[in-house]
Amino acid sequence: MSIYYEDSRDIYIIVPLRDAKSYPSRPNVDLLLPTRRFAGECYFWIYTNAKHPIIEFWNERLLPRKVADKDGRRWLFMGKKALKLDLASPPIIRFYGLKDPAGDICLITSNKDFIPHGGFADVERQILGYNRESLGMSQIIPNVAIVGRPVKFRLIFTAGLAGIKRGGRIRLTIPRIFSKPQIKDPDGDGYLEIVKADAQLEILSIEVSRDSWEWIDVTAEFKEDLIPGGKVIICYKAGRTQIVPFRYEGTDRSYWFSKMPPMAISVMPSVRGYFAHLAQEHSHTLTFKADMPDRLHLIIPSHARTGERIVLHGIFTDKFRNLSDDHPKHANVRLKLIGRGLEEDLGGPRNFYGRYAFKMLLDPLPKGVYRIKAESPSGRFVSLSNPIKVEDSSPNLYWGDIHAHSEMSDGIGSPEYFYWHARNIACLDFAALTDHACYFTDNEWLWMQDLANMHNKPGKFVSLIGFEWSGREGDRNFYTWRDELPLLRGTNPRADSLRKVWRIIEGMEKEIIVIPHHSLLNVKWESHNPSFERLIEIYSMWGSSESADMQLWRMPKHGISVMQILSEGSKLGFTAGSDNHDGRAGFSGEGAYYTSIYVPLGFRSGLTAIYASDLSRREIFNSLRRRRCYATTGERIIISFQINDLCMGSEGVWDGSARIKGEVHGTSRISRLELIRNGETIWSMQPNRMDVAFSWEDHQSPDELVYYYLRVEQADGNLAWTSPIWLTR
Ligand SMILES: [Zn+2]
């Protein structure tokens, strides 16, 4: 864990290199430099037993100014460099030539007169004037909470050996997704109160942290000395907490997405000094657990051939779609097959795996459209699966989510958990973990690619290698069908604009696909490259960017809508994903409010459906390139859509009319079908049933280029969008 201090004059960053990442066969270790806002000249030191260590910073190298010939660990001055730190873009720092990095330390300071002595604790004491261990300790009651339920927290802080002098301060940090702390209304949500203090303590401010826009800092000042062992008790009433199970721990504020528990404490022991957070082992943790099982999700494939057996997955979750720790067998659920006007009893769920999921093999079915229904006598679990269409020969329709984040960037959940969950719980056919390229190191990327390759099982589950790039033109996700992908960071001056990026990947058009997302939020379209940008994510947990007046959008609109992009002549197919930050592609936590750890995402996770010849990286990628895909708000709605026998995503020629043909099988009543032609709805119907086939002919000759896409709206509010079909006159 790195340590970062600053006062009005100087910064000090102490980075223990045991945190640095290595990869077999790589000559260097690397790590993200912890950041807060800073710009200025900095002095680089390294505490090492290496003879000729090298620090590499983007593309610049720092070498020892004086090499001592002593063998033991000693501080080497590595020179100075102008440093510009920003909350959102931690630089990558690489170290070469180290013998035993686990014991080495790097120190970066703006104080040119500072000369470090000794190891980590010594340098820390040199800067702070005291030991971190002597700051004190904190406890929180309760330290286990249930997702989504209000909690009244009681925090007990006990001052350490140093005590706190009059004028000293404590700071409590609360994640912004929790109720906003306030001290005015004792009956109101977020009420925070000092209920006991052994020395007079006064709350000075409650404001968004300058270290992270996702935290609120509450700062309080002591009006008299708090003696060693003196206590402070603070209560905080949180009506809104967290809806994803997670253990908050750690006190380190190095990154804006550091996972501190609510009311994590930093202490400034005297008027003149630094805020230092409590030692991790002296600080409280808080675990959020899933609620009782409340929902049953039934998932079957969308297509099957006659004679083929069908796998039904059932997943019990709490009301926020979290896997519950309680065994739901007592649910006493009956399953029924519905289709062709008949109902057939399938008995109760069998073949549980884990506590919360089951997998049943169903007998082959005759041609038709079917769904599985679940009911429990209490009425608690009522559920309907997605539709399955059984035919003599059927297309392959695959479901996936290729936009999700994990603890490798600003989310939670390990990448291993991500792949396990995507395949076994979300029942996805394909997925991609697209962590933010700017928040992991090169060595971590090598390891992440290995993991993606390991989890790719052709015919069963496809993992695409991907990452998210953020730069001045907004966010883009990069994917390949290959087993490696060059990493591009928008924080790296070499790849901070799309113009530079296109130059780097030139010639790889057949290997890389680039998909912009939440275009309404921040996407700029001037540098569009049609060879790479073949698709756009029309929907995710941010909402839908389809048009500027979407209901499914609550964020600012600094970007451009999908309709606007299409009207400019760009030919893009549609995908939908989650963009969740809880390591759960295609089946993320969902609720009435903030559904991510920090990032405020207000909608449920979306899904992409792909028509492909088989389930392999190559074919999934090719179908994406050919735009043989459609987007939904998370429901596995079956859609086929053709114009003049061209399938979705195709380009054709106007031959006198557009003969439109389609079929939709919903997961709820289909309330409306709309055909969009060049931004306008030119045909619609209100089927008010779950299965509908339609055809229509458009005779109105286009001026030049015309695009059509189908928009499906269900009675339950879910939506789907087919990729457009283009006709040229
Ligand atoms: Zn994302």
C-alpha cells in the first residue's frame, strides 16, 4: 500500500515496491503511481540493494545520480522530473534492474531538501513526525449489513499513543453512493452526530473530497487535547447504502476508486501537520451481504433444433439480483413448460449447483415457441423464462455482454470471478472484461490476457480480449479475436487521441474492432474511423444513447446521440452491455438507485445478441464486424429482421421498394414495434402479445442512402434495437 501526504507546500509519495507487478520473462516490475492533483518538479529516490536501478516513467528514464558500491539497501537519488498528476489518470511507473523489489521503496517528493533515511517506517516518521500505528483505531457497529437496507452506523474512534492536540482534526470519508451526511435534521436521512467525545469536537465541513468525486469528507476539529486512549463516538444514519455484496476494507486513499469503508478515518494529530489515515490493521471494515432469495431467473437457449435436448438454468437471487447465501430449496417451486397452447408440468428444480442455481436437461421438443414458467404456492417466486424457438434447422443466436469492469480497474470482483459468473450465473455465451486501460499495468495486462485465453472454450463459452480506452473523444472499447491485443491508454501522451490511436493500429482492421459507448454522455465523432468503428453500444447501465430525448437517460448530455451519428452517414450496428463495475457481466446488480460500487449507474445491464455460424472467437468477432447483432435492455428477446432478404447489419441497393419482414418473441407482452427510417418512425404496430410476425413494404424512394432499424418495446418497459439495414439508391 502506498502512502501519499501533502500539505500546502509539498507532496510525498512513498511506494513500497512489494506492490509492484511482475510477469514471468519480463525484465521489469511496474505499478500505478498513486495520484491526487499535483503539478510541479519532483525528486525521485529509490531504496534498493540493486546496483543500477532504472525508473521509467512513460518513455523517460531516470538513472542513479551516484552509485554507491555498498551491497546492502540504501537510498539512491534518481534525479528530478516535472510531474503532473491528475485524479483520473495515474501514470505507470516501471522499474528495471532490481534484485529483490519486494524490499525496495520508491519515494517521490516535491521537497528538494528532503533526504530519506532508513526503511518505510523510518521515512514515514521523518515526514509525519510520528508512527502511523500511534494514530489510533476505529470500530464500526454493525460491521455486517444487508444490501439495500437502511443502517444506523456507530463509529468508535480511540486515540492512539500520540493523542490528538487541540486544533488537530479527524476526517471521516463516506462513499457518495451512501446517503449524503448532514448535521441539521436529526430525523432526516444521512444524519450524522457526534454522540460522545472525550474532548470537545466540532464538525467543520461536509464536502465532496478533493481526492475523489465519489467520496464525501466530513472534517471535525478538536477544541481541546484528546488524550491517548480518549474516545469519540459518531453515529450516521444511512437510508441508502450499497446494493452489491462487497467487503469494504483498507484506509488507503491513493486512487479515487480506493475501497475504504464508510466513515474511514484519517487523523491530523496537531494544527500543523498532515492528514494520515489509520494503519489498515487498526481500521474498521464493513461487509455487505446479499438479502434473502426473492427472485428466480430462468434461462434457456433462444433456439434449438427438433430432437435436441435443452438445458434450463435457474438462478435464485435477492431482489437486487445478488446470489443469496440462503439456500432457496424451501421455495417449493413448480416448473411448467408452456407452448403451442399447452402446459406441461416439469416438477420441481433439480440438480442444484452452489446454493442458488440449478441446471436441468429437458427432453427434445417439437417445432414451436416455448417458455418455462415457475410458480411457488406462496406466490413469492413467479418467473417466466426467455422464449425458445424450436425448428428443424435453426440459426445460432448467442447472448453476451462485452462491457464490464472488475477490481483490475475501478470496480470490484476478481477477473476469475468475472469469467465464472459470466458463464455459470449470467449464462452468457460470450463475454469480455473491458477494464479501463489506464488503471492497470503492462504486466497486469499480460496476466489478464492469459486469463481471458484460458477461459475461452470454443463451442461453450467465448471470451474476447478487450479493454476500455478513454481520451479526449470520449470512451471506446477495443476487442480482438486474437489472443493478444496492444494496450492503448488515453493517459499515455502517445495514445491520448483517436488520431494517434488509429495510426498505431493501422493495418489491424481485420483483427481489432472498436465500439464507442454512452455516446450521449461524452463521445466526439470527428475522428470516426469506419474501418474499426463498426458498432455502437446503444444501451448500458448508463441508459440509452439512441436519441437526445430518451427517457432512459439521466446523465448530462455532452456527446452525440446514435441517431445523430447515423444521420451523418456512419454505418454502425448496435450492441448493449452492462458497463457494470461489480465484475458481473450480463447479470449485474440492479435496483432503484446506484447499482455500482462508485459509478452512479441507474439502469439494468443490457445484452447483445449475435447471429453467428458457431461459438468461437473468430465467428463472434466476424458477426460483430458484419453487424449481425442486436441490443436489448437485458431481456433475451428473439428478433429476426430482414429487408429484401438482407439480414440486420447489411448494406444493399434500393430496388424499387423495401420489403420488410420480421418476427419477435418477447419475454413479456410486446407493446409496440417501430420501424425507424432515417431517424423517423415510418411504421408501427401494437401487437399486445408475446409472439408476433409482421411484414410491410416501403415504396417511398430514398434520396440517396436510407437506413432502417426495428425498435421493440415490451409492456414491462424493456426495449430492443436491431442493427440497421442500409439501402443505397
Ligand atoms: Zn466501461
